[in-house]
Amino acid sequence: MNATVHQGQCFCGRVRFQVTGEPVAMGYCHCESCRHWSAGPVNAFTLWKPEAFKVTAGAEAIGSYHKTAQSHRKWCKDCGGHLFTDHPGFGLIDVYAAVLPTLAFRPAVHVHYQETVLHIHDGQPKMRDLPAEMGGSGVTLPE
């Protein structure tokens, strides 16, 4: 069986990586931390198991910062381009949807919607925080 491989890279192309197969989940995060990091009103995410993710070039140029223990954010030290966030407590890697140009982004959930500054009416579930299986309340909010 041939799994689909999607290539990604930073803004300048020094750091390159790939993801294989299908993401565990895709959606939007509305938390203040993601909004501040992405410099946008919402952050589009794709979540992958660590074994589906591989840095293929430029590992030495990857910078890391973690404001909290649950999110280790990565970027290119040369261009500052955002790459991915390691979520060690969840056992997942969040690869920003915008850096995977061949992946058909199909968001299925909004997380941390209680913090939203951009209301999106797309019929997808709006989680107050996170799903219960990820340690959140599991509570959904109206659109």
C-alpha cells in the first residue's frame, strides 16, 4: 500500500519536511496563544502522529520555543517561517496547514472557540476548549 506523502518547507526553503498518510485531525484553533504566534485571527492545524512526520533537510536551522509544556513551537532560524508545533503530552505534531500545499485541508473542528475573535459559520463543531479525549471539557458552543 502506497501512502500519500506531502512535502512542506519554511518560507525560504532551508527547512524541509514531509508527512505521510492522513492526519489524525484537521481544524482551526482560536486560542490567544495560537493567534498571537500566527499573527492571525485563527490558526489552521493538521495533527499527525510523530512517526508520520520527518524533517528531510535543515534540521540544524530549526528553532524552538515553548511558552507552555504542551506546545513546543518550531520555526526556521534563517527566515523565521513557522513550521510545526510538537505537542508531546498529546503525542501529536501540528503541522500548519499553510505549509502543506498539496494537502487538501478539510477542517472538521474548531478548538478553544471561547477565545475566538473571528466567528466562522461553517457547520463544524465549535469546542469551548478541547475534546474530552485530549483533556478538555468536550463542551461545544453554538456558532
